[in-house]
Amino acid sequence: MRFPVDDQALSTLHALAFGSPPGTADPWAARLERHALTWVGAFDNDELIGFVQVCWDGGVHAFVLDTAVHPDHGRKGLGSQLVARAADEARAAGCEWLHVDFEPHLKSFYLDACGFTPTDAGLLKLR
């Protein structure tokens, strides 16, 4: 479910979850409003501890991006709960397919914990 996005809080969570040093805030709120079908957050009191966004093609295809869980809250099922809620939101919006790309070390998370099915896909690096 969409929530008001604090750019600094989401940038910090994203950096921590992906192993980067926290830095300046990215323009998450504007980017999400423009491109996302929905986004879901998890909070511990008022601290953002989990996040996932769903982008889409405006039709039946939606895409999971930026699944992030604060390292202090990882390995407790929070990420899979976020993805499940995001899938529910995409389904409610009329999407038929939910796609996700992931690095090999996340295979068990997305295929086993979240229920995705492996498919063949392609990737073209643009830069």
C-alpha cells in the first residue's frame, strides 16, 4: 500500500539493504509517483525497515523492483511479506503477470520464499 515517501529515509534503507554507504537522498517520491503502480513499506515504529515497488506497463505486466529490508530485520520473512503484498496490489490493479529479475544469490528468496517460477529472460546492458 502506498505511503508518503521520505526521500532520505528510503535512500538510507536502500543503501543499507544493498551494502552501499548512505549518501545524499535520491528523488524517490517523485520517481515513484511517476513510474510505479504501487509501493509497499514496512515500519518499526516510524522507521522505514522494508520496501518494494511495483512498476508496470499500464496493462497486464507488472515488475518488482528495489526489494529492500534493513539488515537488522532481515531473514525474518519481512521481504517475502512485502513482495506478497505488492503482488496483491498488482493483482487488484488488473495485472496478470508479475515479473522479477534478480542476482543468483537471491534465487532462493524469489523462487522459494516468494513463489516465482523461473523463466528464460534476456538483458541488454545499455551503459
